[in-house]
Amino acid sequence: MTLYPNLIREALRTVVYAGTKKNLIDSGMVGDDIVVDGMKVKFTLIFPRDTDPFLKSTVKAAEAAVHYHISPDVEVTVELEYKSKPRPAVGKLLPDVKNIIAVSSGKGGVGKSTVAANLAIALARLGYKVGLLDADIFGPSMPKMFGVEDVRPYAVTVDGRDLIEPVEKYGVKMLSIGFFVNPDTATLWRGGMASNALKQLIADADWGELDFLILDTPPGTSDIHLTLLQTLAITGAVIVSTPQQVALADARKGIDMYQNEKVGVPILGLVENMAWFTPAELPDNRYYIFGREGCRRLAEEMNVPLLAQIPLVQGICDSGDSGSPVSLDADNPSGQAFLALAQSVVTVVRRRNKEQPPTKIVQTH
């Protein structure tokens, strides 16, 4: 028997790809590099992405079609290509999440949660698929910031598993322990209980495909941070601080936690929050209440980018308290600042993924 490329193509034309309900040829999934060497055949199948749910079954069906329509003696080699480049895995639990960004601060009160919420919404407004995990188990604030305090997530069945369906608002999928506890009662949990609750929000939720999962981490360094590092391969960390020297000293500790040789999470950059105060009646004036350019100097010292300087504006606080974060308003200067932050984060994440290997989950010993 003499084999030739068109014979292979005709066999592959009988295979229907479930993603398009068309055959492989009409779906444009067969490469032009069909190689025939005696009874050996090699060709390329082009899939939309490396996580395609029909990938394995389609490859097997293609091999079977060649054996059935031509000969069972044909030795078939199938190579794979993807229209979108294969992305590094970011943890076994969330294989469909491209990038996991930890928003962190060395101390409380610097506006970390405000930055995390507005960053997530701004990324969604730029067209990305975004999730937000409120990992501050003892002080969850995202339900209030998103105006969904009375919402209760429900369970959905996915592939035979009962999973928590994240609450979706402003284009962001969001989960918080605040949905499951009394907001007026202190959460008196030991570290192990808090860590287990956090793992459930990660592993037992239907996050689906995401370009970015933003983690709003607790202030400081704690069991929760260790749980996150041991559960997820975090793409990078964004450190939030005010220009105040006390806050900057704690920010250094937060940077050191991620850069520790046993952790190895890249620092994507710093965000200087409350960089200056501008009163509404004097929009051109800047008053440096907490110091000036402190984060810029720290960024230069640590050799990391300064991603944004966010002013101290009454509207940012008011919008968060009312459940309509300021990044929803593109005409607001503060909203524009968070959109610029989101664009900066996209840029540094792309550079990080191009120049550095994927982060590994921290192993326990």
C-alpha cells in the first residue's frame, strides 16, 4: 500500500471535533505538515488552547480514523499545536487560571483591600476574565465593597462534584469567607481552621477559566500566607504601602517574605496608596500627609517597579463603602488611576511570564 497526504486528510475528514461540531479539516485543525515515510505517518493537530477538554478524545479519534480507513498497520504520530500558547500551570487545583496575583501589605490600614477590589474591576473593564478571592479570613471586606453583603453563594454540580459558585458582580467572580459567617460576630478560629476554610474557597469553587485571580491577602505575614503559598503557584505579588516610614518598614518584610529563597514569588511591583491628599475645592493642590515619594525610593532600592501612586481622595473611601468601587467610573481621576494600575500589572505580568520560569508551590517539610 502506498500512502500519500491526501489519503490521510480524507481519513481525518471523518473525525468530528466536538468543539465546533465540524470535521477536523473543515475546522482548520490539521496542519500542512503531513509527513509520510513508508507506513509511518506524522501530522499536526491544532487546538484552540492547551486545556481543550476534547483534546485527548480527538487525538485518539484521529489515530483510529487512520487505522480504520487506511490500515491498522500504519504507525501514527500526532503532534500538537495551540492557537494560544500553552501557559504554565499555576497550581494543580486551578489549571484553568493563567495568573494568580497576591495583593499584599506589611501592615493594616494602608488600603490593600481597596487596591485589590479596584484592580480586579479595572482588569475586568480591560476585557480580562477576573476572579477575586478575599483571603483575609478574620477581616473580610469584599462583600461590602462589592455591595453583596446579603448574597449567599450556592452550590453547582461540575463533573460530578458539588462546587461553590462564586458571586459575580462588575465582571468579577468573587468569594469571601464573609459570605458564610455573621458579619457582626468575631471569627474566633485557630490557624488550622482558618487555613482549611481558605483551602475550601480555592479548591471547592467553580472558578472556571480566568486570566487573573486576585488574592486579597491579610496584612502582615501569617498562617494564611503560608497556606496560599503551599496551595497555589502564585505568579507574582503586588505590595501596597503608604509613603509613611512605618508602613515602608513593614512593606520591606512583606517583600522579603515573597523573595525568600524557599518561596521565590516574584515581586511585580509596589503601589503607593494615599500618596498625597488633594481637596475637591483645590484640585491642583497636593498635600503629602504621610510623607513624599517613600514607595518610589523603596521601589528603586528593591529594584522593582512602582506600578502606581494612588491619591488620598474622599471618593475612593465613599465608593468602597457604598459597594460601587471608584474604578467603575472611567471619568473619575481616581478611576483612571486604577485603570492605569491594571494596565501596568498586565505589562509586568507578561514580562514576568516571558523572562522567568513558573512559580512552584512551596513544599512543606
